[in-house]
Amino acid sequence: MKQPLLVLMFALLIAVPNLGSAVPQVPAGHPGTTNTPPGHPNIPSTPPGHPETNPMGPELAPAGDPADYPEYVKSIESIVNAAFEAISGPRGQERDWEKYRQLFFKDARLYSVRVVHTTSIVGGLTVEEFIKAESNYLKGSGYFEKPLNMKIEQFSNIASVRSVYEVRHRAEEEMPYLRGIYNIQLVNAGGRWWILNMLWQTEDPRNPIPEEYLK
């Protein structure tokens, strides 16, 4: 009896490692697997609170009580309108630069594009550089800028706005003397909206605003 018993035990030892083969196995890379490879975007590579958790550096939005924010920074449309209003006014009037500063996220930039022949000339300024460059011109001339329309695209706390704008020397003038298009990026942080960047180009005879953008 000993020999058949030994044979049976030996057979069981061989079979046991293969018992799992009868259980369905999730193939590598299947969405149901839990062994996500290192570096996968869904898995933090550094522990929470580690300086490298945010590769962009420290948070830039200043702390504040949302209750203290003006109404014009609490929606996308209103903050874009506020940007137009702050730089608009009659000749001789100082523009509301303090209001203008409040609209922008730290390190925001403003880019203007003009086309010379077929070459794009791009100028980029910080908010303070823009104020320094434009304050005398705007105070010395009647300048009323307003949006003709806005196309807003938003996902959660980020948004972009494409707006056709018109400029008049006086608010009551029927026809604008200048038109162009703004592309504006925004972020919602700290309970309010901020303008991250502004990019614009005025139309010219070679580059008129497309009709579909005017609707």
C-alpha cells in the first residue's frame, strides 16, 4: 500500500501549482488589472505633499475670501467684459488699471499679432508691461472696446473664449474703426475666474474676419 500512496502524493504535488489554471486570469494590460506600471499617468509618482507632486511649482493663485471678490470675476463672460471695460474710456480719462490688474492670474501674458506681408509679428507683454506701454495712448485718445460676440468653451475649471471685438473713438459711434479677434484662456481657482493669457489680432484688408465669426 505504501507504493500506491506515495505515487498519489507525488501526483498531488505536481498538480497543486496548476490548480490556478482553472481560474480565469486577467491578461496583463487589461483595465481590470491593479498592477499599473510605474509612471502611468493615473498613478502619482511622488507621495502627496512632496515638492515634486506639482511639476509646475507652487500654487500661483493668491489666497482670498471668495466673498470679497467682485462680481465681475465670478463668471467667464463677466470677467472678459471687465477686461474690455477697464481699458475703455473717453479722451483724457485715466483707465481703471487697478481693476485690470485684478483680472489676471500671476505671470499672465498678453500677445498681439500683426501680419506684415505674409509674416506674423508677435509681441508678448506682462500685464505691467502692457499698462506701461498703453496707458498714455489710451488716456490721450477716445477708445471704446467691446465684444461683438463670445464663443465660450469650458471644461470644469478651464475655459477658452474666442471673441470678435470692435473699437470706437466714442461709445455712441455707429461704426467701429477697428475690429479684431481675441483668444483668451482662463482658469477658475480660489472661487473665481482668472485670465491666464490673451492673444489678439486686428483684421486688415488681407485678413478680414471670417463671416462665420461675426454671427
